Amino acid sequence: MGRKKKKPDRYYIVSDFLHGKSSMIFKDAVRYGDSITVTKHGLPHVVILSYEKYEELVKKAEENNEKLDRNS
């Protein structure tokens, strides 16, 4: 009952960028705060993150590295 629902992954295809959808894709990354996977030939090719999400991931990585340094 208290489980958080996982949002569906957001996928776009590379050709969306050729059809003028890049602005919409970037806005989605900021609006939803999720990663967006861009596929090429049906396979993951690139991931787009909002800057806020990127900063969050960098901070977590730095904190984990500090913990590892203290424990070694």
C-alpha cells in the first residue's frame, strides 16, 4: 500500500531530434526529473538527464567515494 509507483521510462528515438522535437525532449527531462533514453536502431544509445538530476548523481558518487576512502 505504501509502495511508490515507478514512473514509466521515457524513450525517444534519434530521429526525433531530426524532426524538431529536441526542445520538447529537453523540457521533459527537466519537467519530470527522470532520465530519458534515446534509442538508435531499437537499442539504448544516449541518456539525457536534467542538470538537477546530474548534480544529485555527482553528489551521491562523491559521498560514496568519501565513504570508501575512509573505510580503506
